[in-house]
Amino acid sequence: MTDRNRRSFVTTVAAAGTLSLSGCLSQLRQWRGNGNTSNQSPSNEDSSGPGGTDGLSKLPGESIENFETLDEWNAMIDAGTLKTGTDDPYGGSQSAHLTASEDTEYAAIYKLFDSKDLSGKNLSLAVKFTGRQQLRLTIELFAPNSRNVHVLHRTLVGPADRWVRVDFGTHRIETQPDLENVRQIRVTARRRGNTSGSLDCQVDDLRTVDRPKTGKVMLLFNGTLDEHYAHAFKQMESYGYAGVEAVMPEAIGRDGRLTINRLTEMNDAGWDMAARPRTGAQFLHEYSPKEQQEMVQWTKEFLESRGFEDGAQHFVTPKNVLSPTARDLVKERHEQAFRFGGSPNGLPLTDPHNIGFFSGSAGDVTRTYIDYAAQYGQLAVLQFDYIGGEDGMSEQAFERVLKYIDGQDVKVVTATDLLES
């Protein structure tokens, strides 16, 4: 960032009725009684995955594929190449390395089984991709054939060049797959966002967990918008639901934004006030590492200073894309992190810093994902922006979503509820 832009950013923060970054960091050091903490570089501890048997043994569930041999895995025809990945494996000595040239649509690998019982299970996978900021990853369970498929999906919006775990949620059901009789598992990587360039992706430690009997739904609100109080808070309260508000401290009390009094009222009613740094028109990774550190740290500690300690444990990614630097910073300071994922999440979570959400105003798609959360013991995080105005979802449509959730066998949770479950 240039000096001019940096001054503009700090001025914007001050104009919002809060301390400037430099001033607020100084005050935070006084609160902690330690002036050195905020100047520490982000730790790289555990930034490349658990690594080794000890780390993997702490994860829930059972590994059903460690990719230590690729003899039974094959690349799909005209769908890239498969080779061993020995450079920075997630666990053990190697991972599966999928690549595809610029003129190849996707990279896909598969493994055949005589029969594998995956009923009552959710799946997760360790993933690392490079060369782009976004990737679409799909697991297809052919049970028993290509006419009967259970499709799991996640959109990855960073960090690139970092191992993360993906807790896959159900994306689509074709015909009537019998998960007691899975005959093929297929893993596919596709471009997202920038559709040019090659594909380069590593996967490792395909893992199953026993899915819970009851699925969960979370209602996540972005933007610190006053209409979340005016058009969602009371409606949700009538159902006994609490939500999660992604709070930008600089926006509090400004025109059309939530006041500190309303945030406090929502917090007292069981809502979480989650940390969401304000980045303006820029992505978080477009700031320097030091500035990212200041923004992540200050947002969290501002919320804590206002009595929102529970919500401050959780991070909502500005503009969704998360860089490796920000991933390390967030993991140090927050217990959970949310960003766009485009599908539900498998439960129990194996990576609480990679929780995906999808639009709560997508009509049939939203309702379908709620159904899948109920049917397969998954977590559906519904994200909302504008409600009740010309630019967003109508109050009536929001009420229909609440009514639909109420009719399903799911539990509505906050981020803190999820952490404590």
C-alpha cells in the first residue's frame, strides 16, 4: 500500500468514530500490559497442516486414503495428470498431485472399489493448490454406478499455497445412490474466478467421520447493517433463533449501520458479534502483512473491549478471499473462520478455520442445502446482506426462510454454539 493510501485508510477509520489504527493499537498494548505482542510476526506454526502421524491422530474420524501409494488411483481421460507429490506432503511421505494444462478443462482422479460402505459418514480432505486464488473441488460417490451419484462440493477462496482441510457438504444427488455400496470415488478440481492458466492441486488424507444425527443451520449477517436489527432480529426472536453478525467496528453508528446499543441488545439475546475487518474496496491480502496484522488484531480486540468476547472468537473474511498471511494471523487469534464455500459443511469439523457459507436468499438452492443439512447431519451456514430494502431480500422472503428452517429437523446455532458442540 502507498503512504497516501495508508493515510487515507487510517483517516477513514478515525472518521468512523473510532480510534485510528496506530492509536488503538497503542491502547490495546496498555490493556494487555505488553507492548511487544502486536509487533510479532505471524506464526507459521501448523500453517502447512498437521504433518505426521501425531497431528493426524488428533483429527476426528478415520483416514480411508493416505495416498502413500497411487497404484489404485487413475487420472480421468483428458482430465490432466496424476503424480506423486513429495514436496511438502500433508502427512506421511507423499500426496496426490493433480495438474492440468491451460487448455484442459479440469483435473480429475478416481479409485474403484468392490464395495465400500460410506453410509452415516461425512467426508473431509486435505487440499493445497497454487497458481490461483480460487478453486472448485468436487468429490463424487458413485453408488453403485454413474446413474446414482452423491456429489460433495466446496468452493475454495484461499489461502493458496497452504494446506487446509475441507469438510465437504452435499451439493447434489443424482437418482438414488446407495451409500452402503460405493463403487467409485472421484476427486475433481476446476478453475473458479480466473478461468485461464493451468491447474495445480494436491490432495491428501481422505477422512470419514460419523455424522451427527441432527444437522445444524447458522444465520450469518454481513455488513453491520441496521436492517439486520430492524428486519431480522425480531423475526428470528419469535422462532427462538439467534444469529451471527459480522461486525466492522469502523461502521458502527454510521448512517444505515448498527449502533453499539443495538449490537449490545442482540448480543444479550444470544447473538454472536463476529470480527470482520473493514477493507474498503480492497481485498485483505492487498494490504501489507503488517497492516493485515493490525486490522485482524484490532478488530478482535475492539469487540472484546465492548463486551463481545464470545463473538470475537470468530472471524468473517472480508470479500471472502483469504491469503496465506491472513490465514496464519486469523488462526492465531480466532477459534473459527468463515468465508464463501458454496455448499454445506460436513460435521464434525476437521478444520474450524475453513467453514463455508452460501447465500441465504438463493430460493430453491437455499432450501435444498437446508434439506441436505438435515438429511446428512451437516452444517448449513446461510449468509445474508441486505434485507427489507430495494437492494436486497424482502422481509417476506426472509420470513419464508425462517419458516422453512422451522419445519426441518435441524438445530439453529450460533458460531459459539458450534464451537462448544
